[in-house]
Amino acid sequence: MITIGLDIGSVASKGVLLSPDKKFSIVIPTGWSPRDAGEKILAALLLQAGIERRKVDCILVTGYGRVSFNGAFRTVTEISCHARGVADLCPEARTIIDIGGQDSKVISINEKGKVLDFAMNDKCAAGTGRFLQIMANTLGMDVGELAAFEDPSATVGINSMCTVFAESEIVGLLARGSPKGGIIAGLHQSVGKRVATMARRLGVKEKIVFTGGVALNAGVRRALEEELKSRVFVPEECQFTGALGAALLAAES
Amino acid sequence: MLPRNLCPLIKSSYGFALTDTCPFFAFSDLIIGETTCDGKKKMFEIMQELKPVHVMQLPHQKSPFSFDLWVEEIRRLRSRIEEALEVTIDDDDIWKAIDLVNREKQLLKEICDLNQMSPPPMSGIDLLTVTWSGGFSHDKEELIQMLEALKNKLASMKIEPEVAQKPRVLLTGCPVGLGSEKVIRLVDELGATVVAMENCTGYKSLELRAERNNDDPIVALAEKYLNIPCSCMSPNPYRMELLGRMIDDFSADAVIDLTWQACHTYNIESYEVKKQVKEKGLPFLHLESDYSSSDEESLKVRIEAMLEMTKK
């Protein structure tokens, strides 16, 4: 059986192809058209795996772009998909923290990967990848560089939760001569605090697994560990758990 | 005039009055308000610039003192109406009105209870339309006739058997009306049904009756209204009891607690609601929203994920 899971997110689109003996995965920027991104990633996956589209048994699509993609056999929310994907990579996981481009969520799961409860951020950007991206712009950096430049020993607390106000706060801090590394550590702490609060409200159980594009940032992971006073695991395929879950659910449907 | 982050229900009711877009407000000689929350209480003060407003001071707990105060508040209302409208209201008039409202509520309850069946005869939007629209009818006899006809029609209606497969959602929380029905509509669109609503615009007070076994109709009314399990009451055990019963009676698969932004009492009480629902082993979703459509996509993901939890 050959199945494909596509996770069309606000910033990045991820795809996983599962065949009986192999697993392929690809990530591309979503850009302005989630439908085109879905088509593009599907084509790239098929090319990489050397498989024709008609040989694919099921395509399951998740992520905010799931409704705009035409070729889906089924759509499932990213909450169920992350749960399924994480349960596959890490069966001991009981709490998933997923931080993507415009959402952050905490999901409680049982040993079978069934969702027991979940919480998501409100309609604002605080505690998401978007927040870090905009702050990186203000600091004249790429969002991927933030972790390498942080200096947790000189953390400068960022008080504003609102992305727009936090931007002004950083402009002020830079003007006052606060060190960049300390500001970056403060930004990571701000995301960590926001998401940890949401996690505690839901109830945190170990093992905690951190997924989504922001999980690639070691600084946010450090901040989450400090806030939750607990180890936080980041799987190597942290960006792909939604797409992997989608491909697995496709195989089970 | 009102703060931006106030509850949308209060802003909307004041907005209707201010912009003269509510015919009921335009035709009225006296507005009757109550103190179910601080926001309304203070809004009614400002509303007096537009029309005469009479505010009933509702106590927020059930005790002998509160009860006596509430009885006095209803007597005060009676005098105020008599004065403002130049009428006399005797006990018999009140008893007649009580009988009429009791008949209406009994019928409305019987109609809502039809949704205990599987498949349910009414979608969430149907249910809301029925419970909401009655509030705009001033001729109760006519309304009762219409409800009677509707009940008979619904009871004998043929429903597609596939509807029975849909997850059954119980809605609780703040009042919902046509115009603020987005969550009910999203649930319908996502292939589930809101089978019942434990809120002020739904089932919350449908079991309560002013009883004839009292000598004084004012005391009978006071008993009924002080029993309404509004979140402004502290403590509010009857709401949890009612919710528990409704979950069983309507065979709910999941519960959504919809609270409006800045409605502190419902937002805080959501903690108790969650405990109650979790005890029943059902998926629970607390949504805090307003009357705008800006959050529909994110509401959709949450509702859809909750419905996925009911399947496995």
C-alpha cells in the first residue's frame, strides 16, 4: 500500500510518502497559494519516490490549507495527525507541544495516539513561529539563526505578549544598548512561557514531545524545559509529524 | 461609549438601541433590565439617556434574605409598570400570565425533547430558530398554537436515517441568537448536530415553572426566576446537575461550552463545566469568541478536532 500525507501549513508545507519498504519526506515554503503548494509538494514526492500518482492508494491532507487542496481523498485536522505521527515516532509520548507558523497547540494523547484533550492559542500571533519571524526581522536576522545567537546567561525579559508591541519593546531595548543575544533569549523565553501556561492548564504528562517548525529552534526547547521543569524531546523529524500522521491515518482508513 | 473589549451581547443590545435598529426598542415605553452581570448593570445606566429604564436588582445567591429581596424587586417592578403604563395589575392578571407562559414553556420543552430521538428531527440551526424566535412574539396564544402545530409536524416527520450517524453535540454557555449562531452553523457544516442547548436561549429555564400552589403570584414568580442556573449565581450547582442530566437524556457525544469574550462568570465557570463533562468521559471544548467572523477558521479546526475525538 502506498499512502501520502500532506500537511499544508501557514508557512511551510510538508509531505510524507509511505510505501511498504520506504519513507520519503519533503518540505517547501507554502507561499501565497496553499493549493499550489500542495500540488507542488505532491509532484516532488512522487518524483523522489519514482512512483506514479495513480499508484497512490490514499492521499490525506491536513493543516490549514487542507480544504483548498483538490486531490485529497480525506482531510483530518492537524491535531489528530500530530497525535498519530508522534505516537509512531515516540510511543511513550503523552504530551505534544506543536508550534507552527500561526498556531501553537498542546495535545494530550494516550498510548495508542488517541487525542484525549487539546488546547490551542488564541487568534493572536503570541507564542507562534510568526512571532519569532517578525522579531528576527526587527533584529535584522533570519529566523533560522536565532538559536545560534541566543545568550541565556544574559536573558532580557520581554514583557509584551502582543507581537506589534513586542517589536516596539525590542526597538527600545536595542536603543538602550541591551545585548542582542540576551534579547533573543528573552524572545525564546516569551514563547516558552506562553506555551507552557497553555500546557499546564491542560495538564502536562511525560514524555513531552515538541514538534512543528519552531521545534527546530533549540532556544525555544531550552525555554520550554525551563518553564515546565521537565525534559522536552524533539524528534529528528519534528517538522514532519503532522504529514507522517496523515500518511499513517490514510493507510488505516 | 462602551469599552471595546466588553461582552458582545451587551455591546450589541446597546447598539441596537442607540442606532434605532430594533423595532421592539423603538416601540417600547419602558425598558426592563436586570443585574445578571456588572456589564449590563452599568450599560443600563447609560441606556437611560435614551429611554426610561427600570433595573431589577437580582441577588446572586439563594438564601432567605436574597429571596425576600427578590420578591420585593418583583413587587417594585409591578408598581413601576402600573405607574409607567397607567394600568392596574391585580393578582389574577398575573396568574393568567403565569398560566400562559407555563403552557408555552411546557410546549417548548416538549419540542426540544424531541431531539432526544435518534436521528434528531431538528438541526442545530432549526433548534435555535425555534427557541429564539418565540421571544419576538407578543401574542402568546398565537405562539402556543404555532408551537403545537410544529410539535406535531416534527413528531411525524421522516428523517434521513444517515442523520443518526452524526455526532451529537450539546451546547452550553452564553446565550446564542440568530446573528451570533456561527458555532452552531460550523457544527452543522462539519457533519455533526447540536442536539440541545443548555443556555439562556435554550433549555436552561424550560423545566422551571411558577407554581399555582402559592397564594401570592409574586412569590411564585420569585421562586421560579431565582432558580435559573445563570452563571451569575454563586454557587451554581443546578447548572451542573442539569448539564449532567442533559448529557444523558440527549445522548451527547461531546460538549461545547461557548462563552463570549469578557463574560467573566461563564468563562470562569467553564472550569466546573469541564470537570462535569470529563466525569462523563466526553470530549469537551471551551470556545471563547465574539460576534465577528474573524476567528471562524480557528474555531473550525478546534470543533473538527473535537468531533474527530468522538469517532475513535
